Amino acid sequence: MKVSLCGAGVVSANCAKVLAGRAGISVSGPFGRADRERALKSGADVVVIATSSFLSEVGPDIHMAVDAGSNVITSAEEGAFPDAVDPALARELDAAARARRVTILGTGLNPGFVFDAMVLTATGVAWEVDTIRVERAVELPGFSAAILRRLGIGFTPQEFADGIDRGAITGHIGFPQSMRIVARRLGVALERIEPRIEPIFGERDHEGVHLAVTAGTSAGFIQHYIGYADGRPWFFADFTAHMDLAAAGTSPHDEIWIDGPTPVHLAIQPGLNPQIGSAAVIVNSLRRVVEAPPGWLTVADLPPATPS
Ligand SMILES: NC(=O)c1ccc[n+]([C@@H]2O[C@H](COP(=O)([O-])OP(=O)(O)OC[C@H]3O[C@@H](n4cnc5c(N)ncnc54)[C@H](OP(=O)(O)O)[C@@H]3O)[C@@H](O)[C@H]2O)c1
């Protein structure tokens, strides 16, 4: 299998590391911004696009790779359920993929696993699903400076508020995508999603791998998203991210509660590492994407990602 990596950041570097140990796979890249067409026009069996979170930015690159006859896996959070952001672009790319008989998939650890694929797996042992709650706490030091700034790290209170207003600070992107993946699979009509984000300002300096954060600026944040169905809260997503979770009074963990007549509670301690986990889900999706029917699919349309 030929795989080409578009984007020369943390995700691509980790995918290259995992792929180095896999037999029968030849890898080209990672290719940075200036060289990305070498991946997109490579005609590889799968092009992995790990550049941006936003559909408007990865859309043209996905199109180029599809036109060259490649299946595409993108880590872009908005690519996990493209209909939620731009249904017209999603339809256009789905049609292009069907015409070229290739598959597009948006995945990673989140979205792509914790808040959707793992939730759906957990619902498999419930008799009925009344409500879903997912809680994740994640350490931030391993993220690139660009990602940390977009998430909202290293800002004064005023800068943080302005950044949220301007849309330059987003917190983690992907909860609406995960909720819609789960809702569609369970046949639930999601009416609206209420987002909330609160910064956590650091009491001391924090040293990340790629960014130093000074005391008094945002060292983390908490997000609460609630998805409503049938006029009531149905899906609760609670996410804490920090340069040092202990300073926020918690530790890395992932927990899922499926409430109903036969409740299910799944707890992962310590929580799944974002860098290790995302590269694993992407690489472990290569085969399922190559074998999938054509079109833009979600993780709910495919068998589980497995390392074979
Ligand atoms: N679904 C998931 O679970 C998941 C998991 C991890 C990451 N992600 C997302 O995947 C993306 C990549 O993550 P990462 O950690 O590898 O980021 P990163 O370390 O910041 O690297 C991003 C790479 O892509 C390039 N790039 C950024 N924006 C671009 C654009 N608009 N067009 C072309 N190239 C661009 C960067 O080039 P420059 O250095 O020149 O800017 C860099 O080479 C991020 O948006 C991240 O939020 C999703």
C-alpha cells in the first residue's frame, strides 16, 4: 500500500513513526505546506491530510487528492462530519469521490474515536439509550504552538475574550461532528447544540514542547457542549484541557456514561494520549478506508480501526 503524508506537523510525524514499523506500506512525506502537492498529486492508495481543522482549508486539498485517484484520510475535525459545516461542499466532494471510486474519511482520536466511535461501541451493550455523557481531560504540552494558540492557550483575559469574539480562538473543535455522527447512527434527530467555553488562567508559568505559557495567561480551558433531541438535553460533552491538568485539579481520563434502563459506564485511566492515539487511529484506518465503498464516510459507516 502506498501512503503519502500531507502536512509536516505533529500528526504526520507520528503517523510516519507508526508506519515505519508496518510491513507492506511505502510512505512518501511528510510534506510541508510548500510541497504539499507532492502528496496530493501522488496518486497514492491513501493520502493523509493533516494540516488544518477547517473544511474550507482542507476541502481543495481533498479534491486534488481525490482527482488524482487517492483515498483520503484527513485529521481535520470538521471533516469528521462535513455536513455539519458545509453541506454543499460535502456533497460536491462526496460526488467527486464516488466518481473516482475512492473514499474520504475524517478521523483521529477526537473526533474519530472518544466522543463517537467509542460511544457507539458502548451503546452496543445498552438496551436503550436515554442520554449520553462523555468526559475527557487532556494534557496540552505536546501540541504545536499553532494549535495551542488556536485552542486558546497563552492569552490574557481580554485577549481570550476578544479571540473568542473574532473566532480566532475556538477551543477544541469537533463536538458537533461527534454528536452528529452518533445521532445519525442511532436515528436521533439532533435539534441544536449549545456550546460553552471557559478559560483557566495559570497561576504559574508552564513550559510546553513548542510553547511557553506565562502566569496570568490562559493555561487551559473547559468546554461543555450539550446536544438536544426531543426538546431535552441528550448528549453532554465535557472537555478539560490544560498545560498541567493537576493544576486544574484533575488528571488525564476518558469516561463515557450511557444512561437508560441498563446504564453503561466506561472509564479509561489514564486517558488516551492525543498524539499517540490520533496517529494510531489514522494509521489503523488505512485498510478500512481502502476497502470501504466510495464516497465521504464517517467512522460510524466503517468497521473498527485495527492495527493490521
Ligand atoms: N481528529 C483528531 O482527533 C485530530 C487529532 C490531531 C490533530 N487534529 C487536527 O489536525 C490538524 C493537524 O494537526 P497537527 O498536530 O499535525 O498540527 P501542526 O503540528 O500544527 O502541523 C500542521 C502542519 O500543516 C501545515 N498547515 C497548517 N495549515 C495549513 C493549510 N491551511 N494549508 C496547508 N498546510 C497547512 C503546517 O505548516 P506550517 O508549519 O507552514 O504552518 C504544518 O506542517 C490540526 O488542525 C489539528 O487540530 C485532529
